[in-house]
Amino acid sequence: MIDLYYWTTPNGHKITIFLEEVGLPYNIIPINIGAGDQFQPEFLKISPNNRIPAIFDNEPADGGAAISVFESGAILLYLAEKTGKLIPQSIRGRTEVLQWLFWQMAGLGPMAGQNHHFSSYAPEKIEYAINRYVNETGRLYAVLDKRLADREFVAGEYSIADIAAYPWIVPYERQSQNLENFPHLKRWFETIQIRPAVIRAYEKAEAFKNQALDIEKSRNLLFNQSANTIQR
């Protein structure tokens, strides 16, 4: 059984999508990041960066003691290797998947995240910052669109590379992007959107979405952290 420490963010959706795709049993432990659950000592033991998602695998493949993993890309890779699914076994296929997984982790996720922050959460609207991240998000959409021009999925067959990228495209309107400008990306997006496992993953998120929070408290918890947050 996999214990999944989860909240309804793109990075959280990655892991529920994977688990639903492969049918691996899992138990969701909600970590309400707007309420500060990510700072609980029990959670920090497995996610020292105080970010979701994280997992606790009670039945690792080597039969030894339970293993905890944090960082969504590392979790996807760990689970793909554990199950032997959604990652190619050949060195060439595996390399294709890994480079696009890391592309999402280093590029699409952080840039879209800053897009969300300056467009939606920042108390002061800074035109330069908004334009910077909206434009960079668009550039990354174009990279993905071009990649998908001659293949169905990012690395050929459906894989953890697609699962990593898809949830960051879901809020495209919030990112000031128009999928009509990226026809290959749009086709890929719509193909993944109707996969039964993806539908189930997003349905699970509905149970947590409407929890009332103090907006100012949430903003401070999510965006006003510093070294003192870790050192205290």
C-alpha cells in the first residue's frame, strides 16, 4: 500500500494519475497547504522541503523497510521503476522519457507556477513579472507543441513524461494561454483529458477543493517563507 501525502495541485495530480493508471493501491493523506499542514513534524520527516506530494511505500520492491519519497518527479520515477510501467525499459526510450520529465520539473512547472503567483496571488500586480512568466509559459507550450507535431505522446508511448506535464497544462486559461495557438498540444491534451484514470484522479480531488480558508493566512503560508521557516 502506498500512503500518498496529497493536495489538489498540479504536482499532487501527477501522482494520483499515475496510481490510477497502474492500479496500485493507495491511501490519500490530505495535506492542506493553505492551512499549514505541510509544516507538521510528521510530514517534514518524509518531505523536508515542506512541499507536497510525498509518498510512503509500505511494500518496497526489495522487500525491506518502508521507503519515503518526496518531489513529484522522483516519485513518478520511483513508482514507474517499482511497477515496471509507464517508462520504457530500453536505454533510448528511457532517456527520452527522463529528459522530458526533467524538462517539466525544471521548466514548465516552475515557470507556470510563477505565472500563477504573479497573475493571481501577488498582492501587487507587477506588469514586468506578469509578462515575463506569461511569455515564458507560452514559449514552453510552443516547445511542447513542436515536440508533439510528429508523435502521439511526448516520448512516443504514453509515459510518466506525459503524466508530469499534463496537470500543468490544465490551468491554461489561468496562465493566459490559448490552446488554439498550439494545435498539437491541444490534441495531446484532449487525448489525455478523457483517459479513465485521469478522470478518476481529478474526481478524487473534488473531495478536498472547497475547504474554506483564510486567504491572507494562506498567502503567508505559501509565499512568505524564508530561511527562518526552516531554521526555527
